[in-house]
Amino acid sequence: MTIMSRATPESADAFVADELQAVSRSRGRGDFNTAAADAGGGASVPTGAGLPLYGMPLAALTEAALSDGSDAALGEARQLGWRYLISDARGPKIVDMLDQDGGKPAAMVIKGSLVDRFGKAGALAEEDAPDRLFEARVLDFGRLGMSELWLHCEDGPDVFYSLATPEPSRREASEVLGEAGDRARRQARLSDGGGGKSKRHRKDDRGG
């Protein structure tokens, strides 16, 4: 089994480094180290080390859309940006670089349990994935509260590892999309009900 990673554009690497530099300076910690992780206990943005970050439109999760099969539904996923796993003196963190239509990209720094789960999922994938060639991606379902390490294969079924559970396990595309579809329909029913109940449930349904 081989897991490859598509090289991130140099512009994405530089943007993430600049954003972390600005955060570090604003908090009085001096310059963020973008050269090497072992230089003075700083952090680094490894060149080309981000994973493609994809999102799935809710329209692709309707029962009618999913009836065409997992491959057709996954074909609706669109790349939103890149996800980096960064380590510095304060520990590991995730940095998402999100493309903006016609504007400057946005950066989001994520700490806490999702970082640990992301590391666990990657380690498990290295041991557990079938013996095929995969491209590593991240598939995030936004407010549905689901996020997956997505191993995409051109010559066989894709494989997923949940980032929303403490202990990730291998999942098939049909399982992931079926759960996302169920959540999307439940959220639609709550939205149709209107009022404060809908807003409360939407907030609780957000996830990594």
C-alpha cells in the first residue's frame, strides 16, 4: 500500500507561514520559525505538506443523489483549500487554508481533540489501508459534524477514516455518505420546523 500526497502550491505554503507569523507576533512571541522545526523550538511549515481539503454540497447528499452510487456522489466534492498539521513549542495544531472566490485566502487554526484524531487516523491508515495506491485528502461536511481522512484510489474503492470519533476506524464510502445523508435530512427537518429549536440543533451539529 502506498499513500501519496499531492504537493501543495508554494503560494499556499507561503500564505500559511505568513498567517502563523502574524499570529505569533500579535501575541508577543516573536517570529514564527518557517525554516526548521528544530531551530530554537520554533515551528515550521513543511514545503508542500498540506492535504487537499474538500467539501460536499448538501445537494449531493439527498436520497435521489445518493441512489446513483457513492462514486457519483463523491464526484460532487469540491476542493476548498488545504489542511496542514503543524507542530511548534506549544504542540501540534491544524491550519486550514481556505480559498475565497476572487479574494485573499482565509486561514483557520484548529487545536484540541481534532488534532489528536487527525494524527491517529493518519497512523492507522499507514497500517490498515488496502494494498493499493491512494491519494490522501480530507473531506469535511461542515455543520453536519463530520470530517474524514479520505484515501482516494483511481483503481479501486476509496477508503475513509473518521476524524469525528476518538478512535478512528476504516469506513467505506457508502457508510460515510449514508451517515452524512441521514444528518443532512435530519437537519433539513429541523430547519423546516423553524424557531429557536432549529438554531440550537444546528449549533450542536457542528463538528471537526
